[in-house]
Amino acid sequence: MQNNSTKRATQIFSHQNNFLSTADAIRLGIQPRTLYQMRDAGLLVQESRGLYRLADAPLWSNPDLVLVALRIPKGVICLISSLNFHGLTTQIPRWVDVAIPKHSEKPRLQYPPTRYIWLSPKSFSEGVEQHNLDGGVQIHVYSIAKTIADCFKFRNRIGMDVALEALRESLRSKRCSVSEILSYARNNRVETVMRPYMEALA
């Protein structure tokens, strides 16, 4: 049977889309001992260090992206993770690719496995889309055109075959235009590299 503290904490979690960080829970009036008691009783699931979800809440459809969005709110999903989100790759991500501004401190995140790329302020801020996942969690992810240009820029890191597959599929499905891709390619200084492939696939 739940006591008053547990009932109140459950109501607070429900009003916050069923999940809270430890800091936010304390700010909203939940005592740390209540969090630990609820965790030990199976009422809360500790998704990662300092992040809790009500155990009877619906499971997240994309838990890795949700966790990254909650723990690195200024980060942007990029490269293979962005391709996977947009359905433009057959690759299964082994980690979450996250872009952060150049000179930013590396985030401390134990789970999920995460790979970071540091981008200049201009490159970091362009082509960002916002999408809502699982109960209103907002994630930032690069657009298709921006992602493809980034994949060619970082082709030595992700593999040229991955970049070409994404370019081929995006042109086939007409989900972005050639001019959009070339605009980001120019900004990334990879237009010369990309143009022959685009002409061959067009």
C-alpha cells in the first residue's frame, strides 16, 4: 500500500510525462529517500544515472534517443543515428551519434553508448529539426539534407558506403532536393566530393 509521500510522488511523475531526473524530482518536492523507496519497491525504473520512469508507464519506443535527449538537451542527433531515425540506412547504430558545439565539455553519460562530434557554431545550428517522441519528449535531429552532407564530411569516420547509401535513398525517395543537399555540402566544403556522385545518381 502506498503512503502519502509515494502517492504524491506518483502524481508528480504522472504530470511530468512519467519521468523525472533526480534534480527535477527534488525541485518539485520529492525527497530523495522517497525516490529510492519507490525504486526499491519496483514503482520506479531507473533508466540511467539520475533518471527515473514510472514502472507502469508505457515503454519508450526509442529509449536510446529519449535518454540522450533528456540527458543532453542541447545535443543534436546526427550521422548514422540521424540516418536511422529518418529511415535512410540499413546500418544498425552501435551507439548514438550526437553533435555538440565546438569547445563544449564532453557530456557525462554512462548509457546509452554515445559518440560525439564537435561542430562549429554555424554548422551546429543549421538544419536542426525538432521531433516529439514518447509522451512528448522533444529531440533535436538534423534534417535529411544536412545529415547527408555531414556523412560525406565525416566519411572517414562512418564509411563512404554508408554516405552513398543514404544519398542514393534520399534521391530515390525524393525526401529532399538536390539543391538542399548541395547547400549543406557547400557549407561543409564537400561539394566537390559529392557532386560526381549526385550527378551519377540523379
